[in-house]
Amino acid sequence: MHSPALHYQIISQSIEQEILAGRIQAQGKLPAERQLADTFATTRVTLREALALLEGKGLIYRENRRGWYVSPPRLRYNPTERASFNELVTAQGRLGHTRLLASQLAYPSPEAAQTMGLPAFTKSWNLQRLRSLDGRVVLLEENHVCASCCPDLGRHDLSQSLTRLFEEHYQLHLARTQIQFYPVILEGERASLLGLTPGSSALFIRRLNFDEAGRLYELDHEYWRHDALVIELERISAPPALQP
């Protein structure tokens, strides 16, 4: 009889082999935990250790109160590129969708106001958007936009590309971007909107966009499901200078 630690590893490997062999399709639902525990003659505790291992590898994901599913291929994402979300997913043969959850001209959080360098009692456009990839919610985006740069932003379709909207209607052309990304733990509404249980991990990306005059016109906070994307960056070095 295997020890509990070795048993959950064997279970994890067995399910992984089924996934990699294509016997469980992407976004296909795994059997219920009770059924899987019976199949592997194990306890629910040991089974959940095996499932957590697969989740950590990005092979499966859990929908809150719905069960476990096989993860679809990750989206290849270069956060320094100017392509919109829909342009990015379309270029990779995927289907994207954006749902506007909130749009209001209001006071930003103290952290956002400080980051944007806004004077006291200055409002910004605060947007919250939920983005889906092939029908699966993968990204919660919270945008803070300079109100003086885009005074009538609220009258536009804010489910479209904000980058294109800034360029075409406000002559705000992206000249410089500052980006940070690191893992975070999601709680409350953010976890619920992404279909995650509280305490689940996500990838957080903070982006500051500056125009050609050096003005910070947008602060973008992105919360990605950790298994939804892979970050791809490329650096091209200049050839060495020729010696005289």
C-alpha cells in the first residue's frame, strides 16, 4: 500500500496522463470528487492534494461550486505590446469577449490617486471590465483614466479597445509604459467575478500609460487567472559595433 504522499502523486500523474493523451478535452469537466475518490480507492483529502498539484501546474482549474475542468491552452501575452485584448486573442485563433461591469466618474482609491499624482478631491473615470477567452472568464480589469484627458469618456462604448479609443477620440498616443507583475491572492468580489474560491492565486499586472507629452493618462490593474496566460517577452540586442 502506498503512503499518502506517494498516493496523491500517483493519482495526479494518472489524471495528467489522461489529459495529455487527449482523453479529457480542454474545458472538459472532470468527474465529481466523490467519483474520482472511489475510482482511485482513496480519501477525498488525498484526492484534493492530487487535484491541487494539477491546478498548480495549470492543467486543471476549479469553478467555484461547479467542479474541476481541464485548462485550455494558455494565451501568449506580451504586456509591452499595444495590441488590444480582442486583437491579441483573435491573432491566436481564439474568441474574446469584454463585459463592462462599472463605469463612473468618481474619486479613485487613495492608492490610485497617489499613483496617478492627482490633486486632492480630483475625480477620475473608474472602469471595471470582465474579459473572457473562449467563453471562460480569465481577466478582471480595473482602469483609472484621467478625467481631464477624456472628459466625456462615459458616452463611448467602453467594452471596446481603450487604446484605440484614446488614440482616435482624444489624441492620446501611447509613448511610454511602466509595468509591474507579480502573484497575488484574491478575496471577495474579485475572486467571485473570476469564478474562483477566496484565497485563490492570480497574476496581477499594473500598467501606467503615458502620452507623448509625458502625462500619465491611465492606470490599469489586471487580475488574471494564473493558468490563463504565459508571459512572453523578447529582447533583440544590437550587433556589436565594428572596430575601425
